[in-house]
Amino acid sequence: MSKHSVPLTDWLADAGLRNMLLEEMLDGFSRRLNDMGVPVARSFVGMNTLHSMVRARGLIWDRAIPEIEHFEFGHAGIDVPLVRESPFAPMLPKHRRITLE
């Protein structure tokens, strides 16, 4: 039996409702998966933001590294060949400029 007594889905829902820091949530989720026998070496979480300077944020959890890696993309940083040609490109929303005549 897992050393965590609360089912993973219940723990994750509770963590979100308690506004747990994303770093703590990613760490707890990844460790719980490992404890359940799901061999997770790395986890990634990425999200768009509504920030005027930051288009997206991401976190990488690595079982072998004690610190979670953080990174941010500015709005211009999303429109680069690496992102446009990635398998994630279809999931990125297209922003269109609306002009009034």
C-alpha cells in the first residue's frame, strides 16, 4: 500500500482548492505517482498566462534534481521556429488583431 493514505485524485483536488503553490503540487503529484508504482522521472507543467509581459510559464520536476526548474516565455518568445514546429503548436491559441473601420 502507498505511504500516502489519500487517493491521488482527492489529494490533487484538495491541493487545488487550498491554493497550494504550483511547485508543491507538482512535487507532491509526481512523488505520489512514484510511490504508487508509476515510474516518473520527470514531470512538466506549462500554462498560458494573462500577464502583459509573460505569455506562458512552465515548471519541470526531475526526480534526480532537488529544485524545480522554472521558465517563462514572453509573447515574442512564443513566435519562434522551435515553438511553431513543435508538436504542441496546434494547441497554442492564435491571437488575431481586430481592426475597426
